[in-house]
Amino acid sequence: MASSVPGVTIVDIARALGISKTAVSAALHGSGRVSEATRSRVLAQAEAMGYVSNRAAQRLRGGRHGAIGLSVPHDVRELSFYMELAFGAAAAASEAGSDLLLLADTSPGAARRPSTDGVIVVDPTPATFPRLVERVGPVPLVSVGEYVGPDQDRVSAWIAADHRSLIAEALDALTDEGVVAPALVALPADREPAWAHDVSEGYRAWCAAHGASPLLLRSVLDPSEAELRATMQRAVDARCDGIVWVAQGLVLRALAAQSTEASAAIPAPRLTMATMAAEPGAPGVTGVDLRAREYGRSAVGLLLGVLDGAVAPGTHEVHDARVIRPA
């Protein structure tokens, strides 16, 4: 779009259409937080008013770098969810004229602060977030997942799926498969971000509502085969007939271990599996599709809205994740 009317802002477009500047920002940044009809109206109005989202000019006026930081926990970067989220974030940033910088080193003692306009922080915890704050300096921060802990006032806005509802829906699906006593294999307590804590609390609430005895087990992110089998055996010994795995990747290994035991004629009750992070290769398993690429795109849109002044401090968006039942 070529601009003949300098100085047109998203506030002007919002006023002309009678909608919020947040909706205008989302439509212009392609974050997926508005309907296609609204997006079309906004783009048409922007064209008519001569609005140009000129990131280069904005950087010159506001001292911006034209880059967004993405901080992902170092011990999960190879999991497909985080890779897909990063791909979605990179695509959304590129469409908005910004680069995406993966912050590989978030320790305060690193050589220099990264040159970013803002940072998306994935799965922050009290053990990791304060170090990141010191590392990146006073730039706006948007978190993927709620953060509660030291320096939480530094989070400008956050986006998260409704994990309490998702675990309840996943457990309902297991019940429909005949499970009456499901266990939950959660993350280690010292590694548990807010979303995983919500899963655990949602599990306890579901058990209380359904008269089931909760069995909350914990597993490291990459257990050995012996540790994995020991966790499953604890569920069997407690007379559980199903397991929901919180960490990504473990359900596939658990299914393989259970299949190996069955083929070896080792007597063991069969556990019906579910996972809070569905992935390819697990057919017939109830799982939560976190829609990782859309997650990343929406997080970038939220941060860009913060940078443009279109998103109010403390804004919370609910990401649309979905429970997938076996066919």
C-alpha cells in the first residue's frame, strides 16, 4: 500500500470502523485473533485511508531494532511442539517486517543484551524468568503460558490454552473408553510451569467430581526405559487403568513399552493412554492438539500489539487448543 495520508494510525482505523484498536492490530498483524470478515474490513479501511505498516519507519522514529526475541526452555527445544511454535512465530514476525531471534543464552552473564524490541517467553517458571528479565533488559515481554512468581509485573500480556478444561475433556474421553481410574504423570515439581500446574489441579478437580481416587505421579522430561516402566508399574500397582501423560513424547514410548511387554507375554494390565500434547505417530490415543504454529503466530501478534500500544497491560488471551479423540 502506498500512503498519501501520512500519520494514519491504527487508532484512526479503529475509530472509523467503530471497533477496538486491539482488533485492528490483530487484523493488520495476521495473528488469527479476529474473524476473516473483520480482517477484510480492517484491511479495506486501511487501504482506503492510506495506512502503511512501515516497520522501517517505525524503527527510525521509535528506536526499534526490527527483531523479536523468542525464549524457549533449553531442555525442550527439540520437542515438536516448541519447534512448530517457533516456525509459526517466525512466519508471523516475517509477515510483519520483523526478524525472529532465538535466545539461546538467557543467562545474565552473557556478553551483551540481545537487540530486540520485545521478547516472547515460553513456559516461564520462577527458576528461569528472573534470569531472563535481567538478560534482556527493559523490553516488553509476552509469555506463552501464565507466569506467577518473581518479576511477574514484567509480563506485559500473556496467552495460554485453558488447560484445566482440556484435562477434564481428555479424562472424559478416557471414561468413554472404559477407564474408571486414571492416573496423571505430571512434570517434576521444580520444572512445572503454570500451565502444567493447571493440568494437575484440573486433574484433581475432575477426580473429586467423579469420585475417583487421584494418583499424581511425576516423571523427568527424558526418563530412562527403566524409569518409564517403573512409573507405569506404579499406576498398575495402584489399580489404575489409564494414564494421562503431561510431557510430550512420553506417550509414544509408553505405548512401545506396553507393546513390548505384551509381545513378550509378560502379564500386566493394559493401560489406556492419553497425552496433553498430541503428536504424529500415536493413532488411537486421546490427545490435546495444541495447534503449535497458530500458538506462535498469536503470541507474535500479541507482542506486536503491545509494541503498537494496541494491547493493554495485563491482557490475557485464550489460545484455541482442542482435544482429539480416537477415531
